[in-house]
Amino acid sequence: MTDTATHMSASQIDAFLAEPRHAIVATVRTDGAPQQSPVWILHEQGRIYFSIFVDSAKYRQLERDPRIEICVDAGHPDARAVMIRGTAELVLEQGDRVEDISWRIVRRYHDSDDAARRWIEQTQQEGPAALVVVTPDRIVGRDYN
């Protein structure tokens, strides 16, 4: 990486987030320290979506404090990243819209519908999940290439 970076435009950020990339989500622990963990995301209509288990630390932290930061990195050798700061809403109720979004999140990270269905079947055994809807306050894209 070089010492200089250029800001990515809104359309460049949208194109970047349209790719199935891993995101690192930072939530706030009770002691104020950040907790980071990887998630799969979907970016649509100005919002970020991902799923988490209801019995997870991330869920409890977002329930208590909805502030969230997300970093989406392109991975080596591509030196681009998008950082998102915003507020998270936890959606527990199931419905067609939530199921559709949840399916599209999983499907974009698998090569086939069958592989995505197998992954869903495996993870459903781990307990109920919530959809997280992030409304960004700030999105910054940086290109270090």
C-alpha cells in the first residue's frame, strides 16, 4: 500500500459493496471497549443488512447500544476499503421481506442455491437469528491502489 489514498465516489462505493466481501463489525461492549467480528453483508438502498444469532454477544451489545462500525476490506492485493458508521436495528419477526433479505445474504456467499440451503440448514440448528439493519451516518471509501 502507498501512503496516499483517494476517496471513492458514491458509485464506486456501491459497486465495491455489491461484491460478496467479508465485513468486520465492531459493537460496543459493556465496558466501552469495541468487539469485532466478521459477518456477511448485503448493501441495498443505502442500508447494510446482516444476520446474527440472538444468543450472541453482538446481539446483546446492539440491543443495549445500537451504535455500530463496519469495515469492508477488498483483501490483498486490492487495497480498497469502505468504512461505515451507523445505527443498527434488530429485526426479530420473520416475514417474507426478512426471509428474502436473509436468503440473499447467504446466497451471495455461496456458489449455488443448494450450497446456500445446506449452510442455512446447518446454522438453523445453532438457534434463532435476527436480521440487523444498519442505517449509515457516514460511509467513507478509500482506494490505496
